[in-house]
Amino acid sequence: MLEVIFVITSLGVWNNYEFIETAKAQYEDGHRWEYIGKKDASPDIPTLPIIGPDGKELVYFKLDK
């Protein structure tokens, strides 16, 4: 069971590697998470979107300086 949890967690990290690295660099540069309300996810910015009921990718927070 522990192996299954490890594999699922590893896949999640691997699939979101670009987002994690970008967020880490921006946070170290002074950016902080800010609530922006419900917005469409931008394809040119790495995000962890929420899939809405209509299938659109949405974001509620972004890193802002």
C-alpha cells in the first residue's frame, strides 16, 4: 500500500515539475500567493488548474510581487 501512495505522489510531482520549479523561483524572488478570484488558466503560465464543471481550466490564486 505504501508503494502505491509513493508512486501516485511521485507522478503528481513529476507531472507538475515545471509549475513547482517556477513557483519556487518566484517565491524566492519575493512573490507571494494572492487570491485573484475565479479566472481562466493561461496556457503560457505554469499553473495547477482546477477543472470546472464545463471542463475549463480555472485558477483562483497566483504568485504576485
